[in-house]
Amino acid sequence: MLVVKGVEKSYTKGGFFSKEKQKILNHISFECRHGECLGIIGESGSGKSTLGRLLLGIEKPDRGHIYFEGNKVEERSVRSGNISAVFQDYTSSINPFFTVETAIMEPLKGKKAAKSKVDYLLKQVGLHPSYKKKYPHELSGGEVQRVCIARAISTEPKCIVLDEAISSLDVSIQTQVLDLLIELKRIYQMSYLFITHDIQAAAYICDRIMIFRHGQIEEIVPTEQLIDVQSAYARKLLKKVITF
């Protein structure tokens, strides 16, 4: 479904007039299958969030291509309604002057029955329909992130990029949100790109896990075969959840 071929990305290093470049992604190739949750695991600065922006078409790769169902994701018509996102910073993901209803309806502009769908979406993410009249500052962090998830699924996308989507939440709330994501994935038969530094969260929700280091793929392994990772880096990273 989502195919990444030979993607590379660099940024200017050392100021606006500098010609020096720092390579962030180096020849990245992989695919995310229909209905799969693919975890992208890496430490801070590994390039995984840059990859997320490319997957969403927010930025373009310097080299290589990203295809969604055979078409380039940089084309807005390819992404529209098909690829959604949930980000780490839920406080800036929703306009503070929007009600919950307005925020959820934002991707549904021009679509009939949008308002009637809001109640249904709120129920799906475990919130009472009365929440639609509230503003972000009236909600807890977990509630705001549930609203973000409701907005992300509003167009019934085929793929959602989840970029550190639970890392800002209290530990007590994280499992609830992960369980919600698992259930929504089952209902809508969506694919997830689950970008995180949290190995335990990835092991909980993902079908396969891609280990990322210094802008390169170290290894891709089915979650149930994590004990079989080959690289020393992957083994070190996974010690948090596995005893070899």
C-alpha cells in the first residue's frame, strides 16, 4: 500500500548562508502493507520524525520516491482523505479557538452529514457527544488526543501516521489510547505508521518493527520475532522489553 523507495533527505547545517549539508535520511526503502501497523523505532535524532513528514507529504525527499497505492504522496489528491496523522503535541494540533466539533469537522469540509458524524466519532473514541461543544483547554491531555484521533479517522483514511502520539500522555492513559487505536484499526481496516522511541508501546501495538538509527534502517522484524534481531544496536535497544 505505502511504498518507500531509496529516499534520502538532507538539511542545511550551520546557518542560512551555509552550503554544508547534514544527511538525515540515507537510502530508505520499505513498505507498509494494507491493514498493518508498522512501528518505526529510533532514538531522538535518528530521523524518524523527518521520515514521518515525508510520508505525510509535508516535505519532499531529495532523492527517491514515496508511493501510496502506486501514486506519489507529494500529490495532494493522493493524500486527501487517504492519509491522516496524529502528532505528539496535541496542544498545538487543535486550534484553541475551535470547539471539539469544529476541530473534528475540519477535514470534512464540504461533505454532507459532517455534523451528524461528529457524535458517532466521539463515541468511537470513548467521549460523550456533549464534548463537541467544549474547547481544548477544558479537556485533559488524554481527551484532547482522543479528539485528535477522532479527527484523524473522520475521513475513514486507509493509513494514519502516528508520530509519538502517546509520548506526551500520562503512563496511566497511554495503554487506554493504544487499546483504542487497536480497536479502530480493526474497525476501519487501516494501516498505521507508528513512530516512537517507546519500545514497549511498539511491541504492544505493532505487527512489524523497523529499527532506525542515524537515518538508516538497521533491521525490520515481525514483533513476535523480536528476540531474533541480528544487529547489536537493535539488541541493545530492545533490552528494555526482552531478556536475551
